[in-house]
Amino acid sequence: MTKISYRACIAILALVCLFLGISPPVRAGEDFSKIKQSGILKVAVYNEFAPFSASDGGIDIDLAEALAKKTGLKLSLLPFPAGDDLDEDLRNMVWKGHYLGYGPADVMLHVPVDPRLMKQNDKVEIFAPYHREVVRLVTDVRKVPRFEKLDSIAGKKIGVEKVSISAVVLLGAEDGKFRDDVKIYPTATAALEQLKVGELDGVVASLSEIESVLRDDPNYRISEVTFQRLPPKGWVVGMAVKKSDPELVKLLQDATNALVTSGEMAAIFAKHGVKVLTP
């Protein structure tokens, strides 16, 4: 019986996988070796996601630049539009790539550090939490002098971003009590800009979105509100890479730790008017 070498077996497996449209198994550290050889760190960030990533910059874009600098690599940004769900985003931008040939990146930013998401996506490693997102209500104190609970905004015009968690929780609050007064906007930034010009009485959005637009303006009050469907402590965001990249995980985790310890992380957020919330 003819013996087949190990290399021949690997070559045959690769050809079979290619024929069947299946990616051959990747050895741990192989992707990281390719990153070192290229000298480039490809970072996926969401499109039109102010204040984190937009056409004019953002927190995640600055963070990507800082991570590339810390790791001694050149940054290559891969902006992408959000898919139907996070599973699709992780598939397209982390472990497989889009069927049109875009991606995958080496790391994706702003990924919820959530046990259920991790369990659903066993091909990725989610790690390095760097911020906590929370939803808040901001109101114009000239139109809503006092706020004690949601009843304080009954009959008031409140803006939310379309297809957002803020819209879901406000439209469903108290059996739809506030639904008729909710105004829908393409982005939270658009809603907040309308608040500033007096077209709205308040906005429900993430605290980071509110802070980035209003910048501590004393005419606006930021209030913590309790919604039945919303985690009271919000959700933590971090990064995601392929499961087969333990070296890259360590490199990026160490870089993130260094940015936090040095105060650079807080400075990146502050540049955009946002206070980083420690996960």
C-alpha cells in the first residue's frame, strides 16, 4: 500500500474543501502569522454609527488607529453596513467574509460581550470589553421642567432612531401609552439635532449618542429611565476575532489594557464628547 505524506494529505484535503466550497481548517496562530507578514491590521467598524464610526470619524475609528499603533501594524479600516442580526455581521466580517468578497477583517469592534452571543457564534472569540452602553432619556428643561418618571413625558414629542432598541422600548412602554407622541428619525443624531432646534421635547437614545451631540449643554437633562425590556445596567461592548487566533487575542487585549491604564482610552472617548463607562 502506497504511503501518502502528511503534506500530500493536507493538499488533498484543501483541494476537496475547495471543490466542495468548504474552508479548510486553520491551525491556531496561522492567521496571526499572515497579519505579521502583511504588517496590516484590518479592523471592521459599522457604517453610519455616530459617535463610534461615521464618515467624519468616531470613537471606534480612533480606537482602531490606537490599537494598530500599539501593535506595531498599519491600520486598514473595513466599514460595513449592519446586517439583519449580529450573527450575520460576525459571519461576514470576522470568520468567513461576505459572499461578494468583502472581508473578513482581523478584528471587529463594538461587539456585545454577551454569553448568549458567544454560544451562538462558536467560530469567534469575543473579548476585550472597553465600554458599557446604556439607554437614557434626555429632555429640554425649558419644556419638561421636572422629570420623575415616564409619566412626566406624557403628551410630549419624543424622538427615537428607527429600528433601534430605544424605539422598541419606548413604543412598547406601558402598553404603548406614549406611541402617538413618538417621532421616528433615521438616526439618533438626527433626532438630537431636532431637539436642539426646538422641534422635540426629548429623545431616547444611548448615553454616548446624547453626550456626543449635546456636550453638557445645561438646557438639557439626562435621566435614567427603567424599561421592562431593557437590561438596567445596559450592555458591554468589546471586540471579536476568529476563534483560531489566540495570539491576536492576547495582543489586542494587552493593547486595550495599556490604552485604559494610560488614560488614552478615556481621551479617545472625550475627544468625541463622551465619557467612557467602565465595563
